[in-house]
Amino acid sequence: MLMREELQKRTITEDGQLMLRKADQEQLETVWDRFNAQAPHCGFGELGTCCRNCMQGPCRIDPFGEGATLGACGASGDTIVARNLGRAIAAGTAAHSGHAKHLAHTLLKSAEGKAPDYPIRDEAKLKGVADRLGISTNDKSIEELAKAVARVALEDFSEKETPVAWAATNVTQGRVETFIKHGVVPTGIDSAISELMHRTAYGVDADPINLLMGGVKCALADFAGCHMGTDLADILFGTPKPVTSTANLGVLKTDGVNIALHGHNPVLSDVIAQVASELDEEAKRAGAPEGVNLVGICCTGNETLMRHGIPSATHSVSQELAMLTGAVDAMVVDYQCIMPSLGTLAECNHTKLITTMSIAKIPGADHIEFTEENARETAKEIIRRGIEAFKSRDPKKVNIPPQQSTMVAGFSTEAIVGALAKVDKDDPLKPLIDNIVNGNIQGVCLFAGCNNVRVSQDSGFVSMAKKLAKENVLLLATGCGAGAFARHGLLTSEATQEFGGDGLKAVLTAVGEAAGLNGPLPLVLHMGSCVDNARAADVAVAVANKLGVDLDKLPVVASAPEATTEKAIAIGTWAVAAGLPTHVGVVPPVLGGATVAKVLTDEVKAIFGGYFIVETDPMSAAEKLLEAIKERRKGLGI
Amino acid sequence: MLMREELQKRTITEDGQLMLRKADQEQLETVWDRFNAQAPHCGFGELGTCCRNCMQGPCRIDPFGEGATLGACGASGDTIVARNLGRAIAAGTAAHSGHAKHLAHTLLKSAEGKAPDYPIRDEAKLKGVADRLGISTNDKSIEELAKAVARVALEDFSEKETPVAWAATNVTQGRVETFIKHGVVPTGIDSAISELMHRTAYGVDADPINLLMGGVKCALADFAGCHMGTDLADILFGTPKPVTSTANLGVLKTDGVNIALHGHNPVLSDVIAQVASELDEEAKRAGAPEGVNLVGICCTGNETLMRHGIPSATHSVSQELAMLTGAVDAMVVDYQCIMPSLGTLAECNHTKLITTMSIAKIPGADHIEFTEENARETAKEIIRRGIEAFKSRDPKKVNIPPQQSTMVAGFSTEAIVGALAKVDKDDPLKPLIDNIVNGNIQGVCLFAGCNNVRVSQDSGFVSMAKKLAKENVLLLATGCGAGAFARHGLLTSEATQEFGGDGLKAVLTAVGEAAGLNGPLPLVLHMGSCVDNARAADVAVAVANKLGVDLDKLPVVASAPEATTEKAIAIGTWAVAAGLPTHVGVVPPVLGGATVAKVLTDEVKAIFGGYFIVETDPMSAAEKLLEAIKERRKGLGI
């Protein structure tokens, strides 16, 4: 039997612990069991010194210098670590930008009248993006403008003579100059990925520093992909506004057809959200008095939460636990962070796992190929698959944990600026900047990244946030991080009252009340999914431009206490290049390259201003971020 | 001391053995020592079941089912193997196509008058390529035509609505239909790489078969990259014609400034070849009566051999041995297959290692950044660096092995067709096809791929070729394979006399004499570098079109007995997709996925006609290829 201590080691969420007990009783395997079965983990892999980039290996470098100190080709530990890191950045960039490219195609089809299920829902955002890209807006219809924006987006993937537009137009002028100076300006997203894959191949780049700079170049392409993903989703589905909803597995309904939307891209899930109510009657006829109940998982969940207030069931490492409730009738997935184990769980269960994208199939799943041209029909077919499955749901096997947290999400950049404008209509950033200057707000921390099976779920996020909030740090969150805060009630006014330092509390209260929320803003502002880290970057860029300093001077930091994916590595790298002290709470596979590790955590500061802080203890991590904020404040003379 | 048996295990080349003895005496480390120091190799890595695609691992699958059978996320051994294979294909494609893109830029600069050192040297090839691409040729100047071809080339990297032109226009119509049917048509080279990196990321594609099909799609982009690399190099530097030269380390000169050209892309090395004689006097003044002596290593060596008759010093696994002669004054490298250990060897030595490409630096090397705009100047600066280094060459340390083999290389598709045209001017392919039909030639085998430290250098190539030649198989070769045959005297008329079966000998003699060579064609036809596998594909496509059958019906096979790089994996995959039985003599990291291994070696035959033959014993491999040829002949009723 799973002891309390072991449960605590796995997750600090009560609903999660309940499901883990159930899994244990029913002898169903979860990610934690499989992780334990992998122990002892390969030390070479953990250190990053295992190279499989040709068939003369695999090679590995002995960290104690007692065994092999070089790969067969002569690659050093530093070279191998830098190459592996580069490939991770390339993969992360490919994922984010694949998502963005998908939306660019959707936007183009929308503008060309080929996808009637995708009207332009946010014309103001479209115009704003077009303006930023230097596309003239006055002489064009909305369709023409959408077409122009979509074309610039698609052009950003190809190598060209000019920088990637979505990278160059979304940072400070100072950053642009720094990137040019160090030769890290990407001129195409796909081409940057390709170049990095080339230079990390056998017998190409062997210089660890040169490889790292190649990684930065690709990571800036990742930034572009993230930002494009955010912009285009807003144009197509609306820019998020504050919205109230609920989180935890308690959002599943005993009497509803529960359909979980999982993955990352809103292109299908938003349409499902739009049509779900049309099938309520069918669900009721099938015996579900509450009709169709959509819930979100991972960043697809964040997207539908931000725009439709759809409750968030869970995120990332605990995705299997949603299925273990026995109450999920269909789980619809697009791509990224979807555990293959869901296929097996679905097979042992009444749940239909439905894959929808040609590039992401899973053994054990039903595949319903999604296209924009027939989005509503596909969405309905998927929901009907859930209704059908509901009929074979076994009530005896259903165990929905009671936990439900309320939350306010939907804090896009526009929503934050909108709230600040209620305080100062003419100069919305002024209240924020004044309060940073006067010390009510000491700094800003963006919490991002995943959950990781190595860290008790949410523990890193929650303990760091409480510590920083007490020290008057304004907290932003995206992705699984935002989900963690939702699950633990930190996206509420009550949390601000309970955990905010006096200065922070005063500011959040003033803004919240001015914005008509009848109370303070939430302790943490949920900015969206993991591509939406771009929203947080926008806030920082706006503040920097307003202050007339570059990003690397601001008391702004980032943290991914439970990072997992290659996407997180790409994001962390562009955060550092953007000038942010960036905390990672899981040791990335770089320690086998002493030079690489030193560059990433120290020497890179002299180049970009930002640097990595690797610290697995959340309290120490929070201290280090506070120190970084203090140093920055000192630099600004505030 | 290295025993004779150990030397034989390392290489069958006599010059190589001499240098290995020297390395041993001087306690200098080579790739074989470092390979041995890596033993025992990680079995998980060898089986392909080690996954490091997120920070919840590394995970590994126990091949005996006794330990972990799934990764933490639930990925099976098959999923992990297919993902890793996909990433290797992506990297290989990135390398070949990076090379091709580089040449496309060079061609564009040439056409725009920005790179006067790059005139169009082969207008007929330019017109032929343009024709094939559907670019009208009559209405354009050479510059305009070059610009149009370069633009189509560059467009091939970006995602678009039509198939990659360099893939679609270079295969049979039957192949195009098969590729469309199975959804593996790439619509952009960089975008195919990016898509494969996305689908192999954490939580995306988990279906091994779907992943493999994604790999095929990317491999077809690799085919396009290879073919483009060949076409554009021919346009810029001339299409190779038969040329006589020499091979082995004996091509280095005691009394010359020896400059080794190493890597893959002729963009710099061809210019060095053009200007070298201009610096002969400077070399003589520095004390080298033989002036500047250029020699080639790896595929840069193949490129300069094919077009300038520059001797080939060595290839791939033995690159360090060239430096160990103490007689190489400068080694100039571009990218791919360049061992980082050269940096260390150069530092212990008078040799200047000179890196020239921004994406490929090496600790211990001098970096001279190369651009097309100043190509001749850079080329001269590099040669002068060699002349300077020559002055500090220590004659006491010089040990140049005496071996030198003569060879005839330069068999581009055009050269082969040209030779056949001497037999039948109106229908050049007829003599080849007639002889295949009448059995004088049983089939065709393309030898490609690298040398690999796991195989005694050249042993796989040489023994297989002798066996197949005796059975009247026409032999083509590229890359390190062609180098192996050069080193062992198989690129000669004498070898045809000695090792050819009667039928083959008769055909090679008839064609050779008709072509005015005063003897048979060489036993093996050297078609060029590893991108030039595209040339061999062209021959097969021409024969298939002439016969009115698809590629998967021809008695044509491929073999990479000593494959090493990810590029070789990409090439092998497109060879299989093209319909060829494709032998690999090194076990690729796929055995940990039983389904994947079965698909690649068996089930894929039902889809594409081609399949992998994994066989480490050269004699058995040759038998299996002969069987495949027999089966194909039976299928054709010949």
C-alpha cells in the first residue's frame, strides 16, 4: 500500500493523492510507478554526457575522469552536453512553432473563406499584430489583413534575409542590438531548427560555446513561435479576459458526459467548446442529466479556460489520474505532453481516447482526423463518441474526488493593461511602474514550465510563490505552473489577502477594486498556456520601453520549478537571452560539461544579462530570485 | 605494442596500419583507442531504447522484459526506437540539405553578380536542371536562369502547397504515386525536419508505425537535399567526367606544402583547387620544391577528386592518420564528419587545422571565416597559412607511407550515359538494359556510406564488391565507399580484369573501349561524394523509366557495409522508400523495438518494395543482395 509519505512525495494535491490510492488498490500503473521502475537512472544521461549521434557509439564520458574522457570521435563532455542541449532546444522550438504554424494555416484558411468555422473573433488584436509587423491596416478589409498577417507568419518559418518578424518586433531595441552583436538573430524558424540539427550532427560543430550560441539563435526562433501561437490564437478565438472557473478533479461530473480536452493547440478544442452545448440534449437522452461537461487538461485546458471558462481538471504529470476517476468518457488530444500510457489506460476502461492530429497517434486510441474545413462536424463527432462511451460507464468504478478550487484566470497582457487602465486611463503602466519604483512591488516573477515526476506535484510552484508573494513580488504564471496555482487556490483574491506582502496586497487591491472586481486581483495572474509565456515577455518589454532601459536591467525573473519538456528548455534559453535570471528546479542534463554549466549559470550574464539558476530546493531558489531582484533594483537605483 | 591481429581488426589498408604503428609508438590516441576505451558500450543505446527526450528520464527499456518495459511516460521500446530513428533522420537531412542550401545561396549570389569567384561552369547542366524543374529556358539569360533555379531551390526548404521539387521531379511517376498514397510527400525540406522534431518530442507521436512514416517523409526531403547538392555543385563547378588520380597516404609529398581539404561542401575547396597553383612559387620560396600539394579527405576530397583530379589521402575513420604522417601542413575543413580530435592532434603538431564555417568550429583550430564574396582571397590566405606552417614542419617527424593506388573516378550520371552513348549514340541506355536483360549484368549495386570504427576499415566494401563483381553485378560507389575502392585499386581496368565475372567484364570492356579508354571501365564506378548518391538514383530512375517499370521492380540494390552517420540513416531510409533492398553492415540502434525492426526489414516491403537487410558478415550480406537481385530478375521475367 502507498504510504502517506510516498503519496506526499508524489503530489501535494489531495485529489491526486486520492486517485493514487485508487491506482494502488487497483494495481494500475502510473507515471510515478514507471519512474521508480527506471531507477537507478543512467548517470551519463542525467549528466548529459551520453552521445548517440552516430553509429560508432554510443559514447559516454566518465564524470570522474577515470573512464573515457572523450567520445570515439574526440568529442569532449562539453561538446556532447552542448550538442544534446542544442537538440533539445531544436525539438522544443519545433513543437511550439509547429503549433504556431498550424494556427497560421488556420488563419489563412479563415481569411480565404475556406474555414467558415473560424471567423476572426478579435479584429482589434489582428490590427494590433498587423501594426506591429508593419502591415498597413487602413487600406485592407479584415480578410485581407488576416491574409497578410498569416502570410507574414508563414514566411517567418522560411529562411530569408531579414530577421524572423515575430522575434524582432516583440523585444526591445536593445535586445535586437545585442542579438545582432552576438550573431544569434534567427532569419527563419524552421531553418533555425534545421541549422541546429546540422551543427549538432557528427563532425560538425565541436566548440561548446559556438554550439550554445547556436542554441540561443534557435531559442529566439522558439520565442517567435510561442509569440505567434499566442497572437494567432487570440485573433482566431479572442484575447482572454478575466474569467472565473474551477480546478481539480472535482470538476468532473457524475451526471454529465465528461469530455477532457488535452494537449496544446486550441484549434480543435475551441470549436469543441463552441459546439458542446448543442449536444447537451443528446447527452441527456443518453442518461446524463448534466449534459456535456467539458474539462481541460494541460495547455489545451489552459486555452479553453482562458477563453471559455472551461474548468481545469489537471495538468501534465497527473493526466492519468483524470482517467483513473472512471468518469472521463472521452479524452480528446491534439499534441504535446500526452502520455502514451493513456492508450493503455483507455483500453482498460470505458474511456475513449481520441487522437486528432496526423502527427500524433497513440496505440490504443481512436483516431479522428481533424481538419479546419470540417471543424464543427469533427468536434460534434468527437463529443458523440464521448456520449456513446458514457453509456458504458460503470458507476461502480467511478470515483470523483470532491476537491474543487475556484479561480480567476484570463490575464492576457491586454487584460492586465486593461485593469491598470482603470487606475490610470492615460498611462496604464504608470501605476505598475510607480509601485515597482516605490517598492510596494519589489519585482516580477513569471512561473512557467511543467510538472515533473521528480518533484512532488505543485510543491515547487506553491512554496516558491508563497515565499515570493510575501516579499512583495508580483507573480505571473503560465502552463502547468498556472494550473498548479489554480489547484491550490492561489488564483484568488483570498490568496492575495492571505499570502501577499503588504505592498503587493495594497497594489493588487487598488487595481482589483478599480477594475470592479470587488476585491484584490488574484495572488498569481494566470496568463495562459505555455506558448503564452510570450504574454509575460510583452509585459516586461512594455515596462522596459516605458522606463527606457533594456530587459536585462529590470527586476523581472522567471522560474520553472518543475520543468520537464524540451519546450521548457527552449523557453528557458530565450528567457536567459532576453536578460532574465531564470530558475530551473530540476537539474538539466548539463552537469557533465563543466564549461557549459559555468557558461549557462554565470558567464552568459556578461553576454545577455540573463543566466540560469539551477536550484532544486524551492526555498533556496526563492531566496536566489529575491537576491537577483535586489541586485536589479540596486542597478536601477531604486 | 599493437599486434598484427589488432591492426587487421582496425584497418585492412597498409598505409593505415603503418600510421597506427606510429601512433602506438608515439602514444598518440586515435579513434580506435577511444572506441576501445568506451567499451563496454551501453546496451540500451545500442538497442535504441534509451530515451532522453524529456527531463523525467533518462528512461531505458530492458530488452529481456525483466526491468522497466515502459518509459516513465508510458512510451514502449518501439516508440522510443522509432523516435530516436526519426531524430537521426532529421539530423541527417539537416546536414545534407544544409550543404545544398549553402550552394543554393552561392548560386544565387553568382547569378546576382555578388560572387564573381563563382561563374556558372556548366550551362548545359543548368539548363537540364531548369528543364526538369519546369522552368522555361529559352527566354532567359544564363544569369536569369541561374537565379530562377536558385530561387526554386531555396523555396524547396520552406513549407508550401506543392511537393518539394527536388524530390518530386527526380523519381518515377510510380514512386510519386506511392508516396502520395502513403502520405509521405514532403512539401518543404526544413519544414519536414521541423515536423519530425515536433512529432518525436515528449507526448506527441507515440505510434511507432506513424513515426516511421514521418521518418520516411523526412528522408525524402533528404533525397531532395542530396540531389540539390549534386545538381548545384555541378552547375557551379562542372559536372564530373572520368579523371585519373591516385589514393592513399602516399599522395602526401615530402617536398610539397601538403594541404588537406576535408569535409563535404566544395564551395570553398573548389576555389582552393582553382587558386593553388598561383601560390606554388611562394611554396617553393618557403623550401618546398614541389609547391603546393592539395589532397582530399572525406567527401570534400571526393568533390575535388571528381572535378580536379586531386588525389584522395583518405576518408572518414582514418582522417587522423593523415595528420599522423607529420606531413600535413594545413588541414582545411568545412563541415560534417570532422573529428574534434583533429584539434588536439594539430596542437601536438606543426599542422594548422583551419575551420572555415561559422556553424562548425573546433577547439584547437584556427578559424578563418569563409564567404563567397571573398572566396579566392580566403582560399589564398588558407594556403598561405599552410605554407607558413610548412616552415616549422619537422622532417624527423615526417613519415609518409609509400602506398599509392591509381584510379579512374568522375563517373557522374552524365559521364556514364556519355560512355554508353559511344556504344549506342541514339539510345545510350540500350546497351546497359540489353546486358541486364541478357544476364551479362545480373544487377546493379550502389555502395555508399561511411567507414565505421566497428568494422576493419574498407574490409566490408572490398570483400563484398569482389564477391558481387564475380557474380556480374555492376558496381557503383560514392562517399567513403568510393574511397575504400580507390585505396584498394578497385577503381581500375586492372581490377575489372582480375575480379569481374565474364559477363560484367565483357560489358565494361566493350563500353570502355568504345569510350576510348583503351581498356575496360573500372570495376567500380566512382560517382562522387555522399550527396552524389542522388546520381546513382538518377541512373536507376532512367533505367526504370526506359523499361516502363517502377524502381521497386529493378534488380538494383544498395549497401552501406560500414555506415556511421545519421546522414547514412537518412540515405538508407530514402533508398528503401525508393524501392531498393538496402544492406547495412553495422547494426543500427533499432533492435530494442521488435515491431520497428520487423517493419524495417520485412513489412515495409509491402509498402515501398524496398527493405533493410542488416547483416554484419560481408559474405552473407553479398549473398543476400544476390538473392534480392535474383528475386527482382524473376519478377521481371529475365
